[in-house]
Amino acid sequence: MLMYFFLSGTHRTLPYSELKALAEAEVGGLRSVVELDQVVIADSPPELVDVLRSRSVLVKYGGRLLAVSEVAEGVEGLLNSLIDSEICSLGGFSHVAFRRVKKYGGEVRYGDIVSKLIESGSRLCRSSKAPLLDVIICEGLIISGLRLFSRDLSPLRLRDPQKRPVYRPGTLTPEVSRLLVNLARVSSRRKELFLDPFSGVGGLLLEACDMGLKYGGSDIDPLSVRGARENLEYYGCPSNVVIADACAPPFHSADGVGTDPPYGRLTQSKGRGLEELMDCFLNSMSEILKKGRYLVFAQRAEIDVEDYVFSHGFRIVERHLNWVHGALTRDIYVVRKG
């Protein structure tokens, strides 16, 4: 099924990467991809709709593609393309949702689009019981389709760091934690295992639990492990966290790893410097992670970890630059075991 996806504009590369990662993890990937500014058009199994509705953070909404016309053809071009589409055989539309990405197509006005489509409602099989009709202007194109899902991030507010029984300064938000888990490409449908070897007070594990993944975590700090267990139990999740060094974890294998390592030059991990910690951490993950699977981690932008990544049998699939959390600027690495 040809689908369109409207992405968050909060970061240049991360939204599309989350979309790709979830598609790869759960439905075998996307095909015939056209990537535009905040919009992606792709061929995908319909099952991806439920995956994105339940797991995505940066994919805001999407649905079944009906037509693509050119801005130069104006509202008449949009109308003609919809009349020639499958809109009636799919049950028509109820209302129109208009979105202009940045300042593209300023000559096509919202009022003209809505009034023309509503006026032509009978030709487009308008019905109060039908889905929403999205009209998105982007890069000289007018993209139209029937919306099948929208993300709802309001349940994540229940897991905000300050609302958990145990809080630590610098804890990632549920949105960022969920994103790191998603980028690790672990399937909830196949009940795959996600690991976080720097689990802290359990933020990533809470999101893994909410998304139906099997998971395990560890941390070298006993107080953090105690806090993670308390947080997980508070939200009805198994407290699968143990005290362990990330350089010598107690796990035998994993389908994916996502984690937020320490950033200080001197860490609490047995007095190791940051570079030494990253070296031994990547070495231990290379022994645990299954071949062809993914490790996701964040690190300070000025810290060069690429040599360590390559030396332990990983290759860098993605590096997302200048992601800002709090006062720190960090890069997010997605690496794959060869």
C-alpha cells in the first residue's frame, strides 16, 4: 500500500530514521521511498499503521496516499487528481486537514483548498463517517491522502521523570528514551530482547515495557539499580535489572541494544576515563549482540568513538549530529554488528 508519513520537524535526520527503524523491525522495511522535507512517501504493508500508532515518537501521522499533484497546477490540479483517485472506492473523506511545510507553495491558500474540496464533496464522496483527508504542501507538491493514524504522546506524560518514584537529574524524557529503543530495531511482534547496559533508573526499560518488548538492564551503581526496579514495579513492569559493569555484563545475547552512557571525562565505572569506558563497552556489546543487529548510543559530540566502533566489529549505519538534551550537545550513533 502506498502511504504518506508526516514527520516531526524537531530534528533534521532522526524522524525519518525512526520511521525506517520501526518498519525494518516489524514489517520488513519500506519500499519505493520518496523522502521530502518532513514528508515520506513509501510502499508499506498496512500493518505498519498499528506499529506507528503504538510506538512512534517523531512520526506524527500518516495514511493511505491518494494523489500527488504539483503546486503549479493549483487547487484545480489537486481536485482533479483526487477525482481520478480511489477516494470514493475507499469511502470518501469527512474533513480536510491542511499542512504547509515551512513556506513551500505559498501561492496556494488554505481557504481556497478547503472551500473547493468541501464544495466538491459529492464528487469526492464526502461522508461524516469517513477518515480525515490530509492535504500537505511540500517542495512544490501537493500530497493528499486519507489519514489512518496519528501519534498520541499524552500517555508518555505519566512517565515523565519527575512523576516516577525515583528521579535523577539528567534523566532522559520518555520521548527520547522511546526513540533510542525504536532505533535499536527490536521487534515487539517477535518478542525480541532489548538490553540497556547503562540503565540508570530505568527510563529506556520503561518504554521497552510499554511497547511490549522483552528487556533487561544493568548498571554499576546499586542505588540506580534499586531506583530502576522501583520505577519499573510502579508502572507494572517486570524489574529485570541487575547490578553489573557494562564492560562485563551478565547477558548472553540480545536482539538489540540501546543505551545512554555516561558523558563525564571521569565516570563512575571503576574510575575509567570516558574513552576507555567506551572501548570496553563496545567490546562487550560485540560479544552479546547477535550478528546483523543494532546498537544505539549517544555520546558527546566532541568525543571520537569511531575507531572503537570499527575495531570491535561494528559499522556505523547512522550518526545523528547535534542532538541537544539539556545543556549538552550529543551525537546519536546507530551501529550494526557485522
